Amino acid sequence: MHLIFLQMKKTNRREFLHTSAAGLAGLTVLSAGLSGCGSSLTTTGTEIDMVKLGDTGLNIPRIALGTGSGGWKRRSNQTKLGTKRFVELSRHAYDRGIRFFDTADMYGSHTYVREALKVIPRDKVTVLTKVMVYDHEGWYKTEPLQSSLDRFRLETGSEYFDILLLHCMMNGQWPVEYKQYMDGFSEAKQKGIVKTVGISCHDLNAMKEAAVNPWVDVLLARINHQGPKMDGTPAQVMEVLETARMNGKGVIAMKVFGMGDLVKDDQREKSLKYVIKSGNVHSMTLGLESKEEVDDAVSRVMRIVKS
């Protein structure tokens, strides 16, 4: 485990939207390293375990199937698999206990999840999605929240979402800037359209606010053992996540492999161990793209959990 952590420059909106190439390259390396491991759609054996998501009342798998690797213009590495391969991957992940989809409007993965839910029982999985609340460089335009929720439910074929997040919060003023959306989320929660609400953090101050804000049920944060694609040093971020956990928030990790920067075997091992053994992270989203990656993640994570 590295003892010295580097302060990482905060990612601005443009950098956030243009890191797909690095992520794709890293995942390609990971896939190559796992090729030949072998798996089948009906694999039995080790399954990922279920965890209590803070004080939210939800019990979820320790791993979510991320659907936004290299996400850009409503496309991602997962959607590029095509519907058939995505459904097969989802079914294989389900058989290994990964019964949790991390999706978002900007990934373009809602309709792929809908097809997966035709062969996977909806009431047996957790579905997380995210709403972008500001425009992006001409290709992403916001719309009234109710229109988004109606469209999301149509696209996914699900009448409700287990977790709904404000996507990519970039500063600590998000409760002021997006109060109208927060009120809409709360109303949807009261109506049973969503079960829990929160934010996806892309800034340390945004994360600090989420850790103490009573509106937040769940926060999605970037954390790994070395610092790439994070909002501070691992020590800084982990301190905030500890505060969130102590306040009963559900904490879900992303960028555990640094968006492709930490894909060597020893790097994956150290980062997973750092995140899991911290005790401050309940679950993590991994951008898995093959059955081999699913099998490796499940086996590796459960070995670390039990060690």
C-alpha cells in the first residue's frame, strides 16, 4: 500500500466529459489480461454478498454493474457491446450476485437495462440512475424533471428507481443551485417513484456537503488507493466518506480502478483492498465489460472481504 498520496487536480466539467479515451484504453488492457479465464452464462459458485446501504433501508450487492465506461453522447463501452451481448453480460453478472445496475441518462444505457430486465426479475435487482441538471456543450440539454422521470421509466421499463442521483455535482453550492431539482426528487420519493436520493460527486466540497446534508440518502464518490481521477488525495476523500458513513449515508464508490489508470493485477488488488477494508464504503460500481471481468471482480472482492 502506498503511504504517500499525491494531491490530484480537481476535474472540471470538460475534463470529466473527455476522459473516455483513457478509460477505454485501461479497460482494454484489463480485458486482455483476463482473456482465457473462461466462464459460462450459468456459472455457479462464489457470489457477491449483499450489504446494508447505510441507514437507507436498502440492502444491495457489494458490486454494481457500471454502464457508463467511456460515457459520452449517450454511448458507453457497455452500450457498444450491443443489446444481445449486454443482456448476456447482465445475466451472467446476475448469476454471480451482481444484481445492481448503475445507469444514467448521459450513458444511453437505459434501454439496454430495459432489455436485461426482460430476462432478470425487476424486484430482485437494484437500479440506480442519475439526472443531469445542467447543459453540456450543445449535445446535452436539460428538461423538466418530471419529463426526465417519465422518460427514464419508459426507457428502462421500470416504474420506480431504487436510487436517483443528481449527476456530477461540481461544487459545494449544489443545494442552493439545484434546490428545485432536490424538491422534485423529494416529491418523487414521496410518490414512490424513487426510494432514495442523493448526488454523484465530482468535487471535494460537493462531497463534504453531501456527507452532512440531511437531504442526501446516498452519495457516489470517486475513491481509490492512489488518487487518479479523484477529487483530492485518498486520505482526504476517505475522511469525508467516513463522515458520510457515520451520518448514516449510503456510500457507493466509483473510479476504484482510476478510470483505467489502475488496471494491473497488483493495482486492482491494492485499490479494492483499500476501499473494502476502509469500512467506509458500502458498495462500488465497476465498469465491467465481459464475463471474465465479472468473474475476476466477484472472486477477488469476496476473497478480500473474507480475509
